[in-house]
Amino acid sequence: MDLLGNLDSFFSQMTWRQIDPSVSSAEVGDLIEFVHPWTGLSFWGVYMGEGCVVHFGVGDENMVQRSCRSFLQQLVPKSNGDRVLRNTRICRQRITEIKVPPGTRIRVNNNKYDLVPSPEEMMTNRCDTFLQQEFKYDLVNFNSEHFATFVRYGHAVCNQGAFKKKNDAHVDITETLQMIMQQRMETET
């Protein structure tokens, strides 16, 4: 079976120009980048096999709505934001079911970070730990790239910010996610 599942369904939602050939050979733990065609912002997920990614996204929002929500947060960072921002769920979805605007480029992009990937078992454990949990989405402090890089590398990193040092881990988010992982391990033993 094709990694992306049913090709008829696949082509009804996307075109060849959107999907990079690297996606067809993705391995568990690879970072999948969805590059927004108009803003240049990226949405990130972690490939978990069988055409699925685990990502920090809102199920009933499409990529344009997420980008608008994030853009508004950047414009008014001190606002409460509850009318615009809401809790966001970590979810597992088939790549073909993620709502993206026409022209979105989807590719494997592990080369953006100068970090060593964690073992596959650790990445899978991180995904399992956070699956279905909700967090407040924050473009600067905790977004899809922070989550995906934490799963792959154990450090929450976002290189999309203009004023951030490249590959610089967001210490607070990394520590919070590590603490959640530790608490889960303690409750399971």
C-alpha cells in the first residue's frame, strides 16, 4: 500500500506540485513541513508511518485560519487573545486529511536544524504522551514547529522567528514538555 494511502482521495485534495517526492519515502520521526503559499510561514508535523503525521493543530481550522490566528497574535501580543486563540490539540491525521490551501508545499525537512535526532522509540513515546492533549497555541512561544522539533530532537526549537538565534531551544517550553514526559513515566511505573 502507498504510504499516502488511497491515491484517488489524495489527488482530489492535492496536486503533484504541492507534494515533494521526499514525502513518499518519509520515515518515522521525519519532520513534515507544510509551507503556506502566501505568508511563507510553515506548519509542522512529525511523520509516524502509514501516511500519518502527529501535529499541533486545530482539527476544525484549516491552515489559512491558523495562519490568520497566528498573525493576529503577532499584531497584538499582549492581548488576552481568547476570542482569536484557543486551545489546540495534538492530533494524528493522515497527510491527505490535513486542510491546506491550494499551492501549499508539503515536504520532509529534517535539514533545517543542526541537531541530532532522538531514537525512533523516544520519538514515538513523545508522540504517544502528547496525543490528544490540549495547549494554548502561541506563534512565538509554543507553535507546531516547537512541538515537532521537541518530538524529533528533545528540544522545542522554532527557526521561523526573525529575532531568534537559529536552532536555539525555547527553554521554558522544552522544560515544560520534559516535565510532562517525566510525570507520565512516573505514573506508568
